[in-house]
Amino acid sequence: MIVLMDMARRTNLRINNFAGIVFGLCFGILLSSWFRKIILECTSSARGSCCLNYHVNININHLPVNIEKSLNQQTPAKTAGLDLNKYIDPSGKWFVLIGVITAKKFLDSRAVAAFETWASSVNGKVLFFSSEGSLTSYNIPVVSLKDVDDSYPPQKKSLEMLGYMYRNHYKNFEWFMRVDDDIFVKGDRLEKFLRSINSSRPHYIGQAGFGTKEEIGQLHLDTHDNYCMGGPGIVFSRETLRLVAPNIDDCLNNLLTTHEDVEVGRCVKKFAGIACTWAFEMQHLFYQNYKEYTGSFRTTLKDKAVRKALTLHSVKESRQQYRIQNYLHAVHIQDLQHKELQLQREITDMDQLFGMQQSKINQNKQGLMPSISKYIPENRHDVIAWEFISKSVVSHRNMNPRHSFLLPTKYALEDMIVQVLQMVNKNARQKGRTIDYKDLWYGYQRVNPLYGADYVLDLLLTYRKHKGRKLTVPVRRHTYLQQAFDEIDLIEDPFTSSLPHTDIKYNSPFLFRELGMGSNSESVNSNKLYETVHFILPLSGRLQIFQRFLSNYEDICLKTKEKSQLHVVLFNNETDTATVDKLIDMIGSYQKKYGGSNIEIIYADGPFARARALDLGASQCGPDSLLFFVDVDIVLSRDILTRLRLNTKQGVQVYYPIVFSQYDPEVICGGHTKNCHIDWQNFTGNMGYWRSFGYGIASMYGSDLKAVGGFDTTIQGWGKEDVDLYSKFSQSNITVFRSIDTGMVHAFHPVFCDSNLIDAQYQMCIGSKASSYGSVRQLANIIQKRPEIYNRKVKNDTSKKKR
């Protein structure tokens, strides 16, 4: 009987253990799903921002936007700030009180930035200590210290602040901290650090300082004494404050130097009997940025020391406080996403163990382990090619195969390398070694639209051994990285979500429409939308092409009664008389139909010169006229008129659109052009390319053209005049706005390069002609189908060929 009961008890124990495992697994899956929903769901907070917005774009300050107030904003009245009795309940208990030393001139800038950024992460309260009679325009907690001014160094202000903390809040907090107003405090990391220390014992924590070489012996410090540097912040335990604060007057009456932090340290040493923490790690936790002379972490924000630090000093620019906060939020979200990815992979592993169908497992792309073979192409056209990266990027995607790193690619590589080193050095102290990044030797990159970005990198690293025999050697490591795409999230733009819906005929950029015009935005914007656009068109022959252009111009301007004028600069020396007469008759018919003021002919003598033609056409318009330099081969849509008007600002900005240039129809249609329809708004890679290096199409005001010196009319024939003018604008104070414009397409036409052109113009013409045949893939297919070319044997020919 006893044996049976014992067996039953064991069996029940096994069942209970198995049930516990199953319950724990199910509960873990449910908890991870709930945690993921809570973290990734965009919920409105007290400040009206959304955590996911930091992940979308960390360079934007995602603060509440009120467009109506921004247009007619008035400076609020100065007050003493928040009611301190309501801000800190005398009977309340908190973890840490941070006192920020500031001045009157920084209360509405640095103090506000600190209160709106890192102060919310502190498990406690933050007070801003300033001179007597300090007022602010914002609701921040300000303490005006009696009989204290804003003189520097702030010795009296700092010591009186400790006295205020002791008299008013000694029993409300466990820890007390003194910081400057140009610091960024990571409240969560600070709390985690202080939780490991006994606050009932005297502690004086910060980065130990001894003074500069020139100050050694002049600070009146003993041989083994130090002080906590004030810049990165100083932490006092409650016991330290109890011992020091009642003796503030004694410390003020016995100042030996002009250094505020030195005198605070001397006071703590005298009455608490302790020195600043000697630990070497303190210089990494209380971080002083010596790499940037002016501070603010503009170029060093992604350093590994920034992630480890509790405080960051100095941040002189208020705007940088928001940027640092956004960056840290983005890093935190990135870490959470990485944890989510790991959980998804664990779920996939469990699904495989439980025998779930492979098709259902593959539906969860987040759960797939990193692999180069996630995507298996079905044919050679589906193969995703790699780009080679080293000091530059060599890519088959661009007309210019070698180009410098684009900023997004550069930042992505830097972030991934930082993450790799963090994982490698995760247990560096226990292993007794660290590995530092030195340089990128070479690598490969590609983007898989379904799964993410793949990288194969050959890294130059430095191996440093700390335990045992110290060693520092250079090493190389081959690393495979995969940056997995996250699930699709729909996030409302915080800048436009609060805007009222307006039925405006043209959907212009809201920032320009609402903010760029000041208080009279409606009237100014209305005039801007209906400003006359002067089309200036050089022409020599090209009868059929010009007929297509006039028909296009009629559809978008004449029939719709848009405010526009067409100035045709006609060269007649190189064109036969019959063609010139037909061109004139064609223009005359449109003048009779729509009025002579809408279209005019400007006659030009001599050989065709585009620079002289555009200069002649611009001279017929006034300095306040909006000029649009266009070619006869361009096909336009009506919406380009709005973009010309909005993107061109007199005295401020000129517009250089990047147009789409079509390939040869013979190549596109495979030689069957009769039954082949070419959609001019099809912007795929086989239809054409974006003219990134073309500057002939431009929009500007006459006064701006004159201000930079106008066209160089000594340039004859085709090309170079546009590059010359673009360079003049680039070197001026006028902004060049350059962007892809889907409303302009350069229709294909055969290019004839006159051998009489100068070398620079001739090479530009040959380059343009070669790039217009077809895409690299199309040309490769043509060559592969011609064995006489594909399989030919190339002979070495050292003879020089004439063009």
C-alpha cells in the first residue's frame, strides 16, 4: 500500500511537472504577445508623443505640434514657474532629487529642454536652481535662491542648493544629485546604479578630478585627495547630505579656490570624512565628452561610451537635448525589437519541435533564422546581386558604378558594427579581453525586399587582452549580418494629425503651405498658386517633335486656362525655309485660337546655341517673372505648374527637377515598335533612367538669374551651359532645390554629336547618347542573343582610333 501510494505520488509529480512546463510555455507565449503589443502599440502619453515615432525618424523632435499657435505665437508672461508645494508633496517619498544649477538666461532654453526630455525618466523630482528673482515663461520647477546671483563660478549657488535640499526635502528622498544645465541624465540607468548602493551610509559619487597640470599644487588638496568633477554630475547619499549641509556657512566662509566643484569636495571631505569615488569605471558612468571641443554630442552620439554612461556632459545646445533623447529612445526600441525577434525565432523552433506544418512556419518571416538562402530565386532574373563596399560602393544599379557612401548606408553600417561589437564585448570583463573596431576592409551588401538587408563584412579589429599576460594585436574577422525587416506598422504623422482638413485644389507640402508663409499664408499662398509661369523654349527645326510639344502645352496650359506664357526662341539659319514657315504657321494657328499674348516667337540669328537662346528668352521677361527653361523633347503633366511655383522662391531658392529619360523604343519593344505602346509615366528600370547629372531643365526668377551672372553666351552648340549656370547657383547664397519630378519625362530621340564641338561638349554628348540606348540588362540580353558578338575573340589593338 505504501509502495502504491509512493508510485502514485511520483506519477502525480511527473504529471504536475509536465503540466507546469506546458503551462509555463503557453503563458510565456501569451506574455510575449502581450508585451509586444504593449511595447509596439502607439499609445498617447501625457506629452502627446508616440514612442514609435522615435523609431521612424530619430532626427525629428517629436513634440506636440499646434499649427495655429505656431502661426500667431506670443511670448507667455514671465512667472516663478511651477508651484513647488504641489510639485513636491511634503509628505511624499521618492528615490532621487536632482538639483540643476542654471542661470536666468538659460531658464527658457536649457532648463526647458532638460525638463521636457531626461527629467521624465527620473524616479524622483528635478529642481532648477537659479539666482534671486528668477522668472520663466514655462511651467518648470524653479527655485530662486535668496542673496544668490548668476556670477561664475557658482560656488555660493551650488552650496546653497545643498542647503535648500537638506532643509526642505531631506526626508523625502534617498539620494541627492547636483548637475549643470548642460547635462543629459539617463534616469533609468541612474536608478539601477544607485539601487545597488546603501544610501544610509555616506557616499560622494562622481568622476574623480585632480585639476589640470597647471593647477596641481594650487587647489590646496592633500596628496591623496580628490574631488568629484561638477560637469558630469555629483551624487550624494542622504547621510552625506545630513553631515555636510548644516555646515554650508562654514564652507562658504573658507573658500580657497574659485572652483565650485573643488570647494564642494573640500566641504564633503571636511564634514563627511569621505573623498570622491576612486573607481576607474566612474569616468565611463559620469561621462565627460573630451572628443568635441564645443560639446553637444553632434559627432560622438553613437560612440559606445554614450550607451554605457549614466550622464552625458556637455550639451551646450538645447536642441541637442531632444536629439539625444530621440536617439536613446530609438536605441531602446531597437533593443526591444531585437528581443522580439529572438522570441519569434524561439516560437518557430518550438513549432518545429511540435511538428507544425512547414508552410505555416514559413508564414512567420520574423521567426526565420538568419540565412543567405532564405530566398531561393526561380530563374536568373530573380537573383539578387550583391554590391561591393570598401572605401566606396561599386554597384550595378547606377549609371556610375562607383560612388561614395550615401548617408543612410553609412549610418546603417556604423550602427550594425556598433551592435556587433556590443554583442562580442558583452562579457568582456569576465573573459578578460575587449575587441575594438578599427576599419572596414571590404564587404558586400544587398537588400532582399521580403526579408531585409544582408551584409558580408571583412572587419579590421583590435584584440586587447587584460587578464594574465597583456596583449594587443590586430585581427581580421569575416562577419555575416542580417538586418531583418520588421512587421508593417501604420503610424500617424504627429505633425499633420492635428491639422484641420482643408479642401485645397493643389496638394502642396503642408509645411510650406501652413508654416512657410508666416501670418499671411493664405493670401500669399493663393497668389503663389496662380503666378504666371514663363516657358522659355529654344528651337531649331524638329517640326514633328515641336508639334507634340505644342499639343502637350495646349492640354496642360491653354485648355485649362493656366496663367502661363510660352516664349519660343527660333533659330532659322540652320533650318530650311520651308520648315521655318511651317513652324511659324503652327504657332500662328495656336495664337489665333488662344490669343497672341499666350505664345510669342523670338527670332535668333546664327548657329544654334542653347545658352544664347535661353538668355534671349529670359531678357524678354521682367526681374520678377518666374522662368521655366524647358526643351522641346520634354513631356509634361499639369501638376508640374504647382511644383514650379511652390519650389521656386525669389531670392531664396531655384528648382532643378530631375527628369525621367526614356530609352530607345527599339530596345524597349525588342524591335517591334509598331504594336508597342510606351506609357510615358512608366518609371521602371527597363523604360528609362533618372537624369541625375542633367541640369538643363530649371525654374528660377529673372532677378536670381541676373544676380548670379546669367548664362555664359560664349558657349556655342549643345551642352555645358546648364552645368555652368548650376555651378553659379551652387556657389551663391541661393538654395538649389533638386528633386525627382514625375511630371516631366524626356522622350527619346536620336542624338547626333557634331564632331566640330569642343572636346568637353563632345564627350558630354557621346555620354548622353550612350546612356539613352537601353538599360544594362536589356543591352546584355541583346548581346547574349548575338553569338557573333558574344563569342567573339577580342584582339589586342594598340592603334589609336580617331573619333
